Amino acid sequence: MNARIKYTDEPIEARVIADFLPPPDQLIFREETVKVTLTLSKKSVDFFKSEAAKNHSQYQRMLRALIDHYVASYDVPPSPSSKRLPPKR
């Protein structure tokens, strides 16, 4: 680590790169949320609180991500050939 750095007088090849980063307002991913009241078992809440503490996160955020992931895996848009009939009254 005590070795000296030896600099040379070589030309620097620099070029300008176009700005490719999005503006800060596009970096904020806010989805519309709805508050709900949900009763969970103590065991489930304790588990998520424990895991959140290990990962330096919030347990409610973990629960929300879990539910969002579940919905994303099962929320398949209907195909154009399948038409849903209105419910019978």
C-alpha cells in the first residue's frame, strides 16, 4: 500500500454521454392504497415482525409485498375468446 502511483502525460479520451436517468419524480413508485382492517393470528404477526426485524424492514410492508406477489401470480387477464356472462338475478 505504500507504493507510489506513477502518472504519465497521456491524452485523455473523454466523450459526453446522454443523460439516461429518469427525473426524480419518476423514481417514486406510489401505488394507490386502501386501508383495511384485518385480523391475523398472533403467530403470523410475530413471524412477520421477527423477519422484518432481521431484514431491517417493516412487517406491514412485507405483508403488502406478499399479498401483491400473490395477486400478480394469479391475476391473469381474461383472453379475448372467453366472455364472462353477467350474473343471473
